[in-house]
Amino acid sequence: MTEPADTPLNLQHLGAQLAHHPMGVWLVGLVVAALTGALALAGLRAVRRHSPPLRQWLPQEHLHWLVVAAMAASAFALVLAGATLADLAESGRPGGGWGALDDAMAQGLREHAGMAVLQWFAALTHLGDSWALAAVTVLVAAGLWLRQHRLLATAWLVAMAGNGALTKVLKNVFERVRPEHAHGIAEASGYSFPSGHSSASMVAYAMLAYLATRLLPRAWHLPAAVLAGALIFTTGWSRVVLHVHYVSDVLAGWLLGGTWMVCTVLIMESVSRWRRPALATSVSPAAQQR
């Protein structure tokens, strides 16, 4: 289907309007992200509630096919995400729909984001810094390993390290130059697409929320999911406001990180059922408390 001729102009106008209100967009985004986290939690609970224990209908000797199916589904999801990223990158070129939005927002934020706003988001953007998430990765992995949650620790490390490697590869594939950011409040080097801060924060905070549903009392699940959504959006939006990434860079980062995180969890859950089916659908006793 042919894209309407005025679509870039409409997106350009939208980008210009949003750029006038960086704090307002952030506050609205926090609400939407929190609701998204709550909906994701509700979906996870529904799956756990309605999925029959696989050991009741799939013999133990055939459970390895579950791992094969999970790996195949994950490969398909990653290929689909890759194709979507390529389309997003193409649309982000000058004259494309996302390109019009990207350029309008970058220009508008350069004109309307004051020094106080830039300093505020320069502080918040550290939520996705490599050094900060590396420290969190080591601490969480060590804690899980010492508490005998070896599979969860492995999945956590695979999620974080794998996403970092994928992001680096894709940056070199697309080679998109960053928007101009001469304000001096924040600096960033290297290629722009996809956003590393956005993909890393998506994996880290979504995985932490997932771990909370496995290990913590039920009362902690909703706050963890809501907080994860808020932190993910804040990190991504901070990169746009600081002019170090385009909007499409951040969307690509969220897509990449979200897909990789879901694939990691899917494979981990299938391996859990294969190796120890009695524990497949269980969570810790504390996490079951209502």
C-alpha cells in the first residue's frame, strides 16, 4: 500500500509539537509505560494461570522438543525483529516518514529544551549507562548464583551480554550518524541506530521485573512491573531530549531489547521444563503469596 504523500509532513508537524513540551511528553510517557508494565504483568499471570503443566501431556523423554520449539520460535522472532529494524532504519532516512519525525523533533528540542531540562535528563540518562548496568549485571548474577538460582543467573547473563553484542553488531551494520548535540551537557560517540541505552535498559529492567515475579512475594510484582516500564521509558526519552539519539533510534533499541529479553526467557523456561519438569511452572513460595 502506497504511503500518503503528506505523511512525512504530518509526522514533521507532530514532531515539532512534541518537541515544544519535553517534560510533558515525559510525564505522559511515564503513565503509558507504567500501564504497559501492568498489562505485561497481567499477561504473564494469565499465561501461568491457564497453561497446563506440560509434564501431564508430554512425556519426559520428549520434553527436549520443547526446547527445540522455543529456539525455533526465538529465531523467527529475531528475524522478524531484524526485518522491522531494517524498515525502521530505511524510513528514518531523509524523506521517509520516521526521518521527518526524527529531524523535526531533533530541531525542535535544540530550540526549546532549556538548560534546566537538559541537566535533568542528563542525570536520568545514567539509568542506561554501560558502567551502571554492568555493575547491576554482576551484582544480580552473583546474588542469583549464591542463592542457588543457577538457571536464572545464566539467563540474566545471556540476556545482558547477548543484547550488548547484538546492539554493537547492528550499529555497525546500519552506520547511522547521531544528531548534532553541541550543548555540552551530554556527550555520545559511535553510531546511533539502535540506541544502546534504550536496548540495554529494556533488557535490564524488564528482566529484573520478571525475576521479581519469580522470586519475590506477589505484593512486589505490580510495583516492579510499573517501575520497570517507567525506567525504560525515561532512559529512552532522555536520549532524545539530549539530542544524542533520534526517536527511531530509541524505538529500535526498545524493539531489539524487548525481543531479545522475551526470547531469552522463552528458552530458559523451556530448558527448565526439560531438565526439571517438576519446577517448570513453579515460582518461589514467597512469590506465590497474595
